[in-house]
Amino acid sequence: MKKLSLYFILLLIITGFSACDEDFNKDIADPQTNEPETAMDVNFQIANLEAAYDLNGITEDRFSILKSSSSPAVEEGAAVSYELHFSPTEDGAGKMMAVSELSNGNFTVDTKDIQTIIEKMFDKRPVAREIFVKAISRIQPGDGQVVLVQSNQLKVTLTPKSSVIESAYYLIGDMNGWNPENVTKFGHSGNDVYEDPIFSILLEVGANTYFKIAPQSAVDALAAGGDFWGAVIGTAIDGDASLTGGIVTENAQAMKIESAGYVRITLNMEEYTYTIEPISFNPNLYVPGNHQSWNPATAPTLYTEKMDMVYEGFVYLDGEYKFTSEPNWDNTNYGKGDAGKLSTDGGAGNLSAEAGFYYLKADLNLLTYQQTKTDWGLIGSATPGGWDSSTPMTYDRDTNTWSVKVAMTGGDEFKFRANDAWDINMGGSPDKLVSNGGNIKVDASGTYLVSLKLLNPMAGYTCTIVKQ
């Protein structure tokens, strides 16, 4: 009985709908129809022209990188353009695009575009990189629509155009008796050399000083009993006295500095060029005072890194002191002026500071000075406090050294900073630390005696890391 009732209700519903003769579509236009379009052949295949490309050997503005084994068939009059998508991973993450042209069945690209893509995906090192690439065809049939057709994906090897930049460079010449055991290191920021290829050094030389440049590989070869001189670089002409010029690696000859005095030598190892800049004033500012018996000849010094008369350095102070332009009292000396200024009056009062280790800065253009008492510590993932808090160091007045014995983690990094803040910090190479320099890597886990010497700003600050 229940089943029969259900059938009856269903019949009533169907009958009701069938009986309704109202036109619900009376205000709606009839659907439009179009003639069927010709199907587009989207078969699109690419193949390698070569397995690898080294941009150092490509001199043309454009080069062919792939070939088309089949292209999408398009109707006459349709506009077609191509682009290549490059990715460091097979899944297409981090892709970058280069506009391409199809010429005689080959896809050509701008050499500079490919150089930029490699640098942004990786870096500037002349190292072969595996990159995944696919072609995209952009078809505009003429009706305002755009059809994108994607090819298969291939893997190519690309090497960016770049010079070899070593981790460090040294001076070898008359200034150190041409002794490979006594080379003088160029300063560097401690950052990646392919991001910062500039190395510089400031020193005092005699007239007609000859020199060459020893890369780190030459120093390493000497240590291993190999050929030091075969790796040394210089100029094409022996005795070249030009203040700027190019650096060569084959049959390298010596540069010459003709005039005696202070000079800054700067290397741009991305471009393999050098610059020699004569310095007409003393880059050092001497700090005699109560801390060292008021003797300018033995006083610690500040240094003007940019040769702009702004001097900086670290000095232990204990009471009154002054600045002198030379290691004597015969030339300009600077004492306390009005409103925190420096005075060049020889009878001016002395500057003063309570006992402690200070960062000093003197701007002789503005005749201003700054003194900041500092306490130093280690900071970084290799240290117990990580990057959150400094591990304090202890100062030894007799040796002018900050030191601490600390357990550190291998493979991690650290640097030095003052006063638990980042305003004053040191990093870079242990044998030549610089302000705001790069992090220092710890090779193996263990307990280390870390010592920091902030003594000679012109030569560069140093640290030692000795496993206990």
C-alpha cells in the first residue's frame, strides 16, 4: 500500500509539470551558433642543439640554444612569438623567461639575457649549471584571442661569462724583497668575491717600486712545495708605470710606482684591472696620551680608509689624550675645542676618557670627534648564544687583546661585535678583519680560544681561533 501511494504522488507531479504551458524562455534570445573552427595542431617538440654552452666562448650577441623538431601549425596571418622558460629545478620553480626567435628551425636568444638568468638563479662564478628549459609559443589568430602552446622540457648546461676570482690576493715586489714568504695581503670586505670583486691595499713605497700580484693559488702552491711564480699575475709590459691598466695571467710582467709616498692599489678582479692612487697626506692620525706616556712616536693610530680625512680606530685610553697629524709634536695637533669640537690650537686643552677600550673617530674636515667605550663579544650560530646574545670576551691590557675560551659548533658561523649591538662589528678573514665584514666559519665542533686584536687599522685587524 505504501509503495502504491508513492507511485501515485510521482504521477501527479509529472502530470502537473506536463500540464503547464507557460513559456519561461519568452524573453531569452535563441542561442547563437558558430561554424566549427579548423582544429589547431598543437604538437610542439624541441630538441637540444648542444648539451652545454659556455658563454665565455660565445662572442655573438645572440646564439642558437635549441631546435624545433615540430612547431604548432597555425592559420595564415596569425602572429606567433616565442619565449623560453628557464628553471633551476625540474618542477619549474623559480623560472625566468627570455624572449626567443625561431630562425631556420633554431631558437635563438640574447647572450646578455642568458647571462643575467644564470647570475640571478645562481651567481657569477664561471661554473657549469644544469638548467631546465621549455619553449612557449604565443599564437594570436587575429580574433583577439591568444593561444599558448607549451613544448616538452629539456635540460641544458650553461656556464656564465665571468673571470676567475680567487679568495685573496697579495703584493709581491720591492716592498717585501720579492720574497714569497713575506707577501702583503690586499684588504677585502669578506663578502662573496663574485658579489664584491674589489681588493685594495694602502702602503708607503719608495721611488720606482716594482711589484706583481700573487693570487691565493700561488700562496697555496708555495705552501705545498709547488710553483709560486707560475700563478703570479701582472701587466703585459714590464715596468708599466700607468696608474690604471689591465691585469694579465700569461707572461705577467711587473707594474712600477714611480713616485715615493703613500699609495692605494685597488684591484677589480671581475674586470681584471688595477688602479694606483697616490695619497698626498698621512693616512694615519696618532693618539698620544696618558695611556702611553704622551709619546707621539709610539702612539697608537687611527686610519682614514677612504682617504677623506675621517679617521677611525680602537685605542685603550686612561685619562687625557690628543690627536697629532705626525708621530711628533712638530706639526698639527688636535685638542679639546668648544661644544665638543676639536681645536688645532697647540695650547688647547686635552681630550679625556675614563679607563677603557674605545672606538675613536675624528673628522678633520669638520673638526669633530667621537669616543665610544666598547666591550667585545662573539655572536653567531656557532656560539652558545646563537644570533640572539653575545658571548662576552675579556680584555688584556698588556697584550691589547680580547679573548674567550668557548665551545663552538662546526659548520656554523660567528663574528665579533661590541656592546651587544650591531653598530660596531667585525668580520671577514681572520688575518684581516674589517668593519661589517662577512661571517667567519668554524670548521669543526670543539672548544676554542678565540683572540681578537684591534691594534693596527691600516694593516687590518686580526683574530686567532685555536682549538683547545
